[in-house]
Amino acid sequence: MIELIGLILLWFGIYYIVSSSLNLEFGYAGIPNFGKALSVLVGAIAVGGILNRLLILYFNTKGSLVEASTYAVSNINQIIAHDPLMGFLILIASIILAVICGMIVGAIFILPSAKLKEDYLGVTLLAISETIFLISIYDLNIVGGYFGLSVPDVLAFIPGDLRLWAFIGIVLFMAFLVYLFFERLLNTPFGRVLKAMRENDNTVKAFGRDIMMLRIKAMAIGSGVGAIAGALYVLYTANIVANSFTRTEWTFFPFLMVLLGGKGNNKGVIVGTLIYVIFKVLLDYYKYDIKNLLHIPFEPVWFSYILFGVIMLLILYYKPDGLLPEEPVLTPPVKKYLKKN
């Protein structure tokens, strides 16, 4: 039971970071980012592809990327085991590097499709994301492809099961910071103009705002935050394998969380993410028991995909606004007016 609670908290923190960044792009700005997995992959590459290469240069290791990375990571892990400060410095550096790379890629990512309408925009973003995803799998010089790479264990100084709970604390702390960031950002004029763009971009144009620049800013911020989740995920597993960052896990399931909780509502995203993660962890843990109980005629690994697909359809049909529908934006002058009347 304790292990289940730990997994729920860990995955909640990681998935909340992804879904909240998607809520900025889709829930507020109206950008159907079907390529959300790319920002998570970029965060992972920032650690496994860039940070690892810096360590290889520092330790002057030779050989292929996989061999040199393994040797460099082994050396830095030994240092971290005796010097916890080094682990925290690498953790902070990884997150900063992931955010920078995510923002750059997000801004570039939207450029080829920034003027497209919703349907075409979503398909184009999906195509770009899938292309980069496949390149990262089959090009072994990026992050080791399907072989994968080791990455530094920033908590190498913490033994046994305590490492899991320490990392859970780090992930939840980052998720809390992300929540505070979006609560402040999206309750500013910038957040309100994103909602206006979502509802009617022609009206926003009429008031002199640059739609392309708004989309670029939204994608840069959303991708930068999404990249944090990718960095935390590979730091937790202490390795990176490119084919772990599929569109199902890191795009479609976050869409389910946002729609379930209520798009355009930061608190709704928390509810949607928590419900999804609880079901996901329990299904993964008890899938063979469920298979035997219900006599399911196929492998239980597919059960969660079928179930969540059905849930998505039910949400779209019966509860399109989510469990916590979006609330109207009430600025101080509006609140003052409503109070008087």
C-alpha cells in the first residue's frame, strides 16, 4: 500500500507538470498541441543528450556515446554519493537546461504552423513531434536511441527506498511551484488575452495584438514547463530511452487529464490529473487480477488504453466542460461593480 501511494504521488507530480503546461497551450490559448510529447522528450534530451556530453568532456572519456556516457555517469555518481551538494547542483542545472531547451524548441516548433487553424495546426504539431521522436529513436548519436543512456543519479547519496520518497518530495515541490507560476501568470492580462484568442482570434487581431507572437509565447512557456517533467522523469529512472516518450503517454493522456478536470481551470487540472493517476497506478498494479476476475480475452496491458479511450469519449459527450468547469475571469473593477449591484 505504501508503495502504491508513493507511485501515485510521483506520477501525479510528473503528469501535473505536463498537463498544466498543456492547459496553458490548449485550455487558455486554444492551441491543440497534439505534439505535447515533444516538449517532454526535449527535457529528457537536455539531461541525457547535453548534460551527459558535458560530463563526458569533463571526465575526458573515450569510446561510443553509450560507453563514454556510462563511464562518466558512474564517476559523477561516486562523487554525488559523497557530496550531496553536487547532486542538488546537477538537479538544478538539469531543470534550468531543460526549461531553456524546451522554450527554444517550443518557439521554433510552432513557427511552421502558427498561422494555421485549429485542426490543421494540431495535425501539423503531431507530425513534427512524431518525426523528431522517431529520429531520436533511430539516431544513436542523440541519446543512444533504442539502447538508451545512463544519466546521473542526483540522489545517489540516499540509500534504498528512501530515494523514492526523496524524489517524490522534489517532484511535488516542482509541481507546486508550477501551480503557483500558472496561477499568477494566467490571472494577468496575458492570460486573459490568451483566452480571448482562444474564443475569437479575429477580435484579438482587431485590437492590434499579434496572434503569431501570442502563440509563440504560449508554446515557449508551455514547452519550457513541459520539459521539466521530462528532465525529472529521466533523473528519477537514472536513464533515458527515447521510445519511452510516446504520444499516447505524454500527449493523449495529458489531454484526457485536462478535459476530465476542466480546461482553462488550473484547479480542474489538479483534479483530472489525480483521478487519472490513481486509476492508472491501480490498473497497472492489479491488471492481472482484473484479467482473471473478468476473464478478459486479451493481454491486460491493453486494458488501460481501452478504458481511458472510453472515458475520453464519455467526457467529450456528457461532460465537455470537465468536472470543474472554467470560471469567468473577474478583475478587481468587475468584482467591485458586481458587489455594488
